[in-house]
Amino acid sequence: MTGLWPHQYEAADLAFRGRNVIISTGTASGKSLAYLTPAITACLDGGTILYLTPTKALAADQLRTLRELRITKVRAATFDGDTPFEERKWVRQHANYVLTNPDMLHRGILPRHAQWSSFFRRLRMIVVDECHGYRGVFGSHVAQILRRLRRVCARYGSDPTFLLASATASEPGAFAKRLTGLEMHEVTVDASPKGSTTIALWEPPLTDLRGEGGAPIRRTATAEAADLLADLVLADIRTLAFVRSRRGAETVALSARAKLADVAFSLIAPTEHGSLATGSSTTTNQHNAAPWEPKDPDHSPTPGSPSEPDHVPTPGPPSEPDHHSQVPGPLSAPDHRTPAPGPPDHHAPSRAASLTTPGEPVDEGGADEGDLPEGGSLGWSIPDASDWASLPDRIAAYRAGYLAEDRRLLEKALRAGTIMGLATTNALELGVDVSGLDAVLIAGWPGTRASLWQQAGRAGRDGRDALAVLIARDDPLDTYLVHHPDALFGRPVEAIVLDPDNPYVLGPHLCAAAAEIPLAEDDLPVFGDTTPAVLDDLVAQGLLRKRPAGWFWTRRERATDLADIRGGGGAPIQVVESSTGRLLGSVDEPSAHTAVHTGAVYLHQGETFLVEVLDLEAGVALVSSASPDYTTFARDITDISILGTQRSHALGPGTLHFGEVEVTRQVVSYLKRRLQSGEMLGDEPLDLPPRTLRTRAVWWTLPASAVAPLAEAGIDLGGAAHAAEHASIGLLPLFATCDRWDIGGVSTELHADTGLLTVFVYDGHEGGAGFAERGYARAADWLTATREAITSCECDRGCPSCIQSPKCGNGNEPLDKRGAIRLLDILLAQQESDTDP
Ligand SMILES: [Zn+2]
Ligand SMILES: [Zn+2]
């Protein structure tokens, strides 16, 4: 066991002794050694190992690691959708270290457990890697798949040890117990980044632009990222900028290149008149240091240089939109920090086209990148370091789908320093091996601390100081974080949440379990307390048959088809490109109303499409590739009724509740916001049917006696509750791993079911996903952070950084910022005196 760090030893030792353990540590802390050591030992001892990871890419990576160890007795193999049919039999019969994912376990391995009998009989350890990915509804599905797995193992007489590995999180042991249903030991170590990385928290300034209700609009995180990227590259600092969408990454790169082009002209132009020094000094003021002395002062710009991305033919698929030429935008974006005027036209008129500054995209909420590779092209060439005119070519964009050879080229250019700045989506996490960076820019909170540290961890080479900058987006959570560094550097408060008891998740897995091995009375505790009630329901629906020996699946179809483990339930809507018939993906029916309604701007793997029409009856959304100069946000009207209260406790003079609710939502219109500025462009009506959602919610009420003084003081109680609701939705992702788009809220001065001022926050998934429950458990901290986020924002009457919500069904009316603070004060001030004896 030499060579292991204490946390690795501790986890490995627990696993050796057959104890279930979760190791929750920072990135690059060597988690894999902690499980490889006991796993390989078990393998050499005649046992088998099942390794689970959320993605195929990680399984392939693990397989490489295992093969590099060259231990002949370890016969490792992946078993996933890509495994050729003829290899599958070999894996089942001979492999003793099988790497797979929950999807394959659910559909391929568990239903055919008899074919895996010799593997299951000897199964000694189950490694669940990167298990922080198993959150929300997906996590709840995985939790039930693991319970099915445990039952199948028991059938073959094995009782494998679980070894889980996750990024840092609050209460990892409790999470692991929920995920596996087993008692878990937890091993944690400090996750803060090593070495001397300076983390800067950057809040973009408010602009003169006005949004909804006349609220000031902040400069976008991507516009700030572009400026910082250009500045850092000019200062000779190798920088990587993480941007949420592919389009965002490309516009950041283009914007930064345009800024470098300005600088290049201001340096070169005087040379043409024989005065280089003057040109240099103008940049020195703005960028601290002139990075290079040009080796060849006579070198003049090459008009239409072939290295310009605009001129490089894109050999990608024909459907690939041309981001470079279609991105609209002003000739030069307004810039508050580096007011470098563009060069006069007469210097090089033929380059005017390449100077066009792309639009500054609004930070698209909820737009996540997929990791599926597809064809693509780099669209740049390696510049000559001595060439001033090629200064802009020192910045490039990278996204998923580049060909392997292009990636190698990019890695080489980064190592050589010919590329100094790279704007990317999180695709880089999987694609390119980038080392030797000085700085990382992160445009917008990446969602979890784990992702933040993973991205920040890219900076730093050879023990040199590194810089990571988190640039806040126009969002209450980002506002809170840049004002409260303790939330990033202190103990994690964000827990990985899931709800395995969700009946909409549990039901299909009980059917799958019954199809695997008929369910007996003794099996029920494995699946949780709600199992008997859900089984009764399944029998009533005719899905299962109850016989004296237990519950049986007797239908012809596959039971596993009932569970859509990565979807959100409901018949999916196919998203189809109208010109080519290409299927881009599917969106579950509830999400379709907000994500692919007619007229919506739809992002798919970072590409932008416009929805021509959503046909709910046909289950299709037809889209076309486009680059509109706006983004869209669906607006809905929502009603909520309480079905039952599970838990309650006093909160100040009010009461906090957790329970079941029915939410009726109707998407009624969508809002257009201009890309460059976030400015409102209008509200377009939509005709969509209402949907009902049975889910779980947390809600608080305040009695009339507590709020009457506020009303007397002229506070609009409805606006105050509404503002508090918006901000609290924005802040819940600090405590539960979810996105603000996973949850919804309703607030009212007087709710029919409570008869009181009430603010609800509910899980946006059928049956619940654990987010509201976590809010209930951490209510005092959550509402304190909500209050802090509102007070931290310097706006006067409310803005998107504090109390406005981009998906508000009421057009952000009414909102009362001061009233929200007063309401939260009443709830929380009393709270403190309650706990103070
Ligand atoms: Zn504000
Ligand atoms: Zn609202």
C-alpha cells in the first residue's frame, strides 16, 4: 500500500474490509487509485469487478488506464452500446473487470442476468465513478437500477462491496446511502485547488441599457470574457475561456480576435509612416505591457489572409451553420474598459470584413453542451509568432466534434505558444489535452463547485502562479457567489440530491425488477417504503400481476422500456431539421413547451436553430439552422394547489412546509432578448395547452399579523413575495445540485389553500426530484443566502441579477425589492432568536 495518500489508503482499506465507501475529493486527487487498488486485488483473487460511469468516454479512459498496467490476470473490457455484438459474448464469459454505464446495466445486463451468471456469482466490488452525475431524476433512476443490481447479485449469492467516487459535495455519505440504499462510510479531503492559483471573482458592470420594467442590464459575461481574453493574450498569458454554449465560445473567440486586430492595426499602421514607437505606447496603457517587439517592422497586414476563419472552407457536414459569416452585430461592440478606437478605414479597407465584431451573446440559460463527437473543422491555422498582422490568430475557438488530427494540431499550437488564447465549451473536458496554461476564464457559474474547480484547475504550469476568473452572469446565484467567496472556498454546502421514492421513477423499475426475477414480499424493503403502494398501483394498471408467490411481469413488451432514465417522462418530441430531415434529438413533452415552442431559439450541442413549428400531435418540432440576433424565453402562467403536507415546522412567525402539490402550467408567450445587450425585443403570444404536474414543493407562509405592518408601510406584499420567490429559485442550486430551470415557483399574497401569504418552490419534474426537499432541509441557510443575493445587488428597484427572472410568467410584475428583504427579515430574524435559548 505504499505510494497511496492517506485518503486513498483510507478508502482502499475500507473497501478491502468489505465496507461500502464513498470517496468525495477534489479533482486530480487520485480517486482512481483508491478504487483500483482493492479492485485489482479482488480480481487477482478470482473475483469480478463492475465499474460504472455516466459516460462512455470515461469508461474508455479507464480501460486505457487498466491496460497500461499490463496485469495479465486482469481481463478488462467495456460493455456498452458500442461494443460489437461478436465481442459481447466474450465479455460476459471471460472478462473479470467490466466497464459499463447505468443505461447498459438497465437495458442490457440486468434483463439478461442469466447470461452473466458466472460474472455475478463472483462479483466482489462495484465501483460507481463520477457519481455526482447521478442527481435529480436521472440520479433517482440510477438509484433504482442499483437496487435491482443488488437484488440480482443476491440471487447469485454474491454481496459485492460498493466503492463510490464523487467530486466534493456536502454530506456525501447521505447522498451515497440514498443512491445505493446501503450504509456508507465517507472519505473526504480538502478540495481546494493546490498551488498558488489566484481566483478572481468578476462582476460585469451595469450598463445604460434598460430591460424589463426599466431595470438596468449588466454587461454579459461573454462580452467581458472576450475583453479579458484579448487583454491576457496581449500580456503574453496563455488563457483558456470556458463559455457555456458553442456559439458563445465562437463569438468570444471572434470578439477577442477583433480586439487583437484593432491592436495589430494600431501597431502596424504607424510603421507605415515610420513610427512604430508611438503605436506601441497606445497599447501599453491599456494592456500593461506590450507583449512582443515586432521582429519585422516592415511587415504589413495581409488583406484577406488565408488564416482568417472567415475564409477557411468548412469541410464539416453541410448542415453545419456558418457561425462566422452569419453572426450579426455592430462593427465594433461598445466597450467600457478598453476604449481602443478602431483603425481608420483607409489603412486597410480590404480587412474591414474581418474586423466585424460578432454579437455579444446573452448568456443562454440552461444551454448545456453534449459530448457526442461529430465532424467539424478548426477553422484556423497556426500563426507565425513574428507576424503582427497575425496577432488575432493567437486566439481560437474549440468545440466538441473536432477531428482527432485537428485536436492534436491545436494541442501542439498551445504547447508551442503560437495559440495563446482559446475559447471553448466544456467539451474540452473530454477532448483536448491542454496543459501549460496560465489563466482560465469562466464565463458564468458552471453549475457546481466540482465543475468550477475542474475548470479552474486547468490553469497553472510548472509550479508557476496561475489565475482563474469567475465572471458573473446576470443571475442571482452568480451575484451571490461573487459577493460571497466563502460559498466557494468554505465547506461545500451544495449536496447531490435525488429522490428514489419518486413513484414515477420507482414504478417502471419495479416492473423491470419483476421481469428480471418475480418480486417476492422479502424484496420490497430493498426498493423503499413506498413500494407496497406503488405495487398496488401497478397491479391496478394491469402492468404487474399479483399471485401468491409475488408480483409478475407477464406482458410481451420489455419492462425496461417503461423507464426513460435520461428523459423527463412523457412522450418525447422529436427535434428534426426541416431541410435535411436530420433528427437532432428529442425533448420530453413537458420541456417541449418551453424549449421548442414555435419561434424558440433552440441550442443543440452549441449549434443554434430556430423552431419553425412545434406540432404536439405529431410529436415533432421542425427546426432550421439560424443565427438570430436574439434569444427566447418561454413565459407561463402557473396555478398550484396543495395535495398533502408531509412535514412542517415554524420559521420565525411563519411556517415552513414540504409536501405534494399539483401545478398547472400553461406556456402563453415567449420573450425575445437581443443577443448583444440582453435588451427586450418583445413578447410573442403562443397557443399551447395547459399541463398539470404532480410534484413536491417547499413553501412558507406568514400570518397576516406579521405582514400587516409592511402593508401599512406601503410595501406591495404581492410584489415582495414574488421577488423573494424569484431570488430563492435562483439560489436553491447553491444547496442542491440542480439548475434554476429544474425548479419553479408560485407566490401570492393570499393563497386559496393556506389563506395566507405563501411562497412555493417546486420540483419541475413529475413526482419530484429532491430539490425542494433539500430546500426544506436547509431553509434557514437558503433563505439567508437569498436575502444576501438581493441586498448584494447595487440596483435600485430590482434587476436580473437579483429579483427578476427570465422565465417569469408575469413579465416580472409586480416586484418589490425592498419588500422582499423585509419579508425575509421577518422570517429569518425570528429564526435566530428561536434557536437562541
Ligand atoms: Zn439587482
Ligand atoms: Zn415571476
